[in-house]
Amino acid sequence: MKTLNVSISDVDYKRFGIKKDELSFDDFMDIVNRKMAQETLRECVKQAKKYGLDKMTMAEIDEEIKAVRENAKTRH
């Protein structure tokens, strides 16, 4: 096994909620992936609110999906 030393800013250390100075690569990737997923989800929610998608019912969403699929079929 190889050891890799990586420098990370104090800001990112706090941002990612890192608690230990030594981590396995898998643990580090898990922390980073979780944080990135959280940030992506927050951005999706922000965009949904911006465009009013957060107020749609599941039935409305299903109808939108159905319409897009039908439109895609007729374009070929």
C-alpha cells in the first residue's frame, strides 16, 4: 500500500467536515462524494423553487414526463 499526503485548506477541511488528520482513501472519497451530493441536491432544490417545480404534484410531473416522451417519439 502507498501513502499519499494531501494538503487541504482550513476552509475545505471544515467544509467537508473532516474529523481526522489520517483517512483511508475510501473514507476520504466517501466524505467528498457525500458533500458534493449534498451541494448538488441543494442546488437542485434551489433551481426547482426558482422555476416553480417544487409546487408540482406527482401527477403533474408524470404528465410532463409523458409529454416529453411523446414529443421525442414524434421527432424521429
